[in-house]
Amino acid sequence: MVAIKKHTTRSPRNNEGVDVSCDLYFCCEKSKILSMKYYYQFKDEWYGIDETEIEKVLRNDKYPCLIIRDYPVLIKLRKDYGKKSLAFYIQGVYSGSDLESLLLRQGRSKVDAREAVISNKTNFDMYYHYMTQDLFDDMNLFDAFIINYYDERFLGQFEYHIKVDKKSQSVEVLRK
């Protein structure tokens, strides 16, 4: 599994360094992001995925790992790549004041923690909406549901599903 970094117009939060994010290139130009095949707006910021990074990972027989908070982009990626990648729905075990307390202990600001609680609820509501629609033409949007315990079990769940999936099918490079 190889993490694909998204480009974003967002600045790093107080607890993030510019060069340390596992999935973001911060402070990118909006015009650059809008020129990418896969892009979306989340809150007031823009996020884009460089398709060449996905292709490079697939050519090396690895799984691309992306964190995406936009269902239409996720659906587009699934239609373009199908089973050449795995899609996970991630749900945290914490919500409401429990999630807010955890994030505050991890160093997030009060405003950021509160926004994360709202975002968590919104994301679950969107998940429910998309799962109850007949949009997928026999395509399951997610291969697995992962529970985020906010500890070392999170990565273990990814690794388990990738190991199981590799046994059941081979990864082929997408030929357009």
C-alpha cells in the first residue's frame, strides 16, 4: 500500500507541519488543483489528486491509498479503476463530545475539534445517502468498512484487507 498525497489549498493546522503530512501537499494553487482529473472542494478548501501518482503506484504492483472526502470523486475513481484499487469506508468509534475530547488531547484546537465532530456526522450522513441510492450499477462502492479506534489497530485493518485481497485477485495496471 502506498499513500497518494493530495494537493490542497489548505494551510497546515497547528498540529501539522508543512512537510510531515502523510496525505497532503499544503498551500497549492487552486488553478493547479482544478487542472487535475480528480478534484473536489471540502469546506472552503480545494483538494486534487494527481492521476500520474496513482498510475505509478499501480505500475509497481502496489495498492494506491487515498483519503477522499467527496463521494462523487470516489465514485469516479471506482469507475475509472474498478478493482485495481481497494476502497474503504472509515468510521471512527468516537463521536460527539467523546471525539472532541480525544482530538483536544491530541493537540487540536477547540475550533478544529468541534469542526471535526460536525464533519464526522456529515460524512456519516453522506455515506448513508450514497449507500441508499441506486447509483452504482452493480458496483459496490466500498470493499471494506474500517473502524478507526485512533490507535495502532487502524493501520492493521488496512494491512489485513490488502493481504486478503491480494490472495483473491491480482492487481493489473489500468490501460486506457
